[in-house]
Amino acid sequence: MSKILTLAYEYEHDYALIAINSTLDGYRLAYLLNSLLVLKLERQTDDLDFSNKESVFPMYGYECDITFLSWHLLINKSISVTKNLDHSYLFNEASKTSFLITEKKRVDYFLKIEGGIDTAKLVATLDKIKTIKGVITSYAIDPETLKSKDYLIF
């Protein structure tokens, strides 16, 4: 009798994740994070897009050559507008809202920090982010607790 072995692979989620609730636009938040945290977040030419979500999520990124940390600011909410071909409706457009991390619908932005940031620096970063005018709150999230954590692997 032969046994069938299957190999399962799980991605390793070894990054820090900060949730940010803010009234600011993404480009404005990226600018303020750059000023406050001495970063150089830039709008990436390639957005995060998933065929099963049918939406795109803008992303800002920066890789530091000195600290070897990789920073990514991700917008959690995407609104796609489609033209409605049926003229029986009052408005010819329909909108659909999608979320990158569906279980965190109240979070506006995620700041993903890869490369082994220590706890003291993470707490200091959180405290600095909370001082930004327009940021309501920011807090750390354990990526392992998220059901849709695989969307953060890119």
C-alpha cells in the first residue's frame, strides 16, 4: 500500500503591519509620512490588482538602502465605476466598493514594513504617525490574524 504525500506551502508573513485611519488622500498621507519618518514613498507604476476582486489598489513604496527596510503604503478601499448600458436607470453609472483586506473595512490605509523592524522602532513609528493632522488613529496588526493576509504578499 503506497501513501500519497502532499506538500503544502504557506507564505511567511514576516513584516510589521500598521493600520491607519485617516481623512487624508493617499498622496497627501504619503507626503506627510515622508516628511515625518524621513522616507521617500513614491507612487508605484504598478498597482495591486486582483482578478477575483475586479479592482485596483494604489500603492506607494520605498526601499531604504541604509536600514534595508521596505515600506509600502497601501490603500485599503477601491471604488470602481462602470457605465450602465441600460438607459432605464436615472444614472448611467454604477459603483462597486472593494477592500484589500475585507475583514478590516474600517481601515483606510495599511503601512507594511518589511525587513525586520524592532518593537521599539515600531512603537516610535506609531507614535509619530498619530501626530499627523488628519490621522484619526494608527495601530499595529499581527498579519497572522488576518484571513486575507495573502493579498499583502507582493
